[in-house]
Amino acid sequence: MWSKQAQLTALGAARPLRVAYLIDPANCPHELLDAIFREAYSRWGGRRTLIVPATPHGIDDRYGDWLWFFDADVIYSYVPLSDGAVAGMHEKYGLAHLKRHERLRGTSENDPGYYRPDLPIAAVSSLSIIPTMLTRTWGFVERTTNLKLLDKFWDKSESPFLEENFGFAARVSNPW
């Protein structure tokens, strides 16, 4: 006779996109790091981004466990990895996406977009939380009614110190 099975429940939770960048510390111009930081700031201020030293033979052993616990959704490599390194990374980390950087068409090393990451997944901008901040109360605090974003200087000049440490909101909404 037919009987009803026990109820099954599946739970899920959305989480911010996690990206790990593989770089070669021996060949890493500051423009490359600037491009990585700019992209990372556009996703939750860079909190879900890991930069890992690597060679063509794979990642630095000191970072292996860290990368495993980080559980990256995307590993974006600026290092040309060997076939063995790629196979080993897929085996150890169960990667959803492993992408090697290819320069954008029409760019040269002198162009600021040369090192620009081209992630295989579109991430939600960190600015997307602003409507939520304005429409909800947060615990004992009343609803925010006068939200202000600090971005650049009053004369619209740019400071590398500010951008590298905090990012610019204008670059978050349009990083290039």
C-alpha cells in the first residue's frame, strides 16, 4: 500500500560572490593590483576577495589551506598555469570557474584597462544596498533618512591613498 514519505527540507542562502586572484609576486606591476582592488571594491568593499601568490606550477603551498577554506566561486589567474596545476586545482578546490586573464581587445600594457579582470559571473554591486539602507529600520536605530556617500575630494581630484584604502563610489558603479 502507498504511504507518505517523511517530509524533506532543503535550505539555501545567498552569499556574496567570492573571488580569488592568482598573481606572480615576482612579476606584479602596481597597475595589476590597482585593477584587482578596483574590481574588489565594487563587490562589498573587497571583503570577499583573496589575492594568492602563484607560479605556473600552482599556488604557493602556504596559501593552499587558506584558499580551500575561502571556498572561492571564481579563481581568476594572471599566471599562465600548467595543465597539471589546473588539474590539481580542480581536484582540490572543486572549482566552479577558473579563468585565465586575457587582455581586453584593443588594450596595450599602457592602457589602464589592460589588467582589468573579466569575471565569468556578474556580481551585484555593493551600491545595491543603498535602497535597503533607506527603507528599513536597523534594530534600535531609526530608519536612515539622510544617507551620504563620501567620494573623492570637494574639487573632484583623486587621491591614490583614498582609492587604494577605501575605493571611490564613482568607480564602484562604473569601475572603468
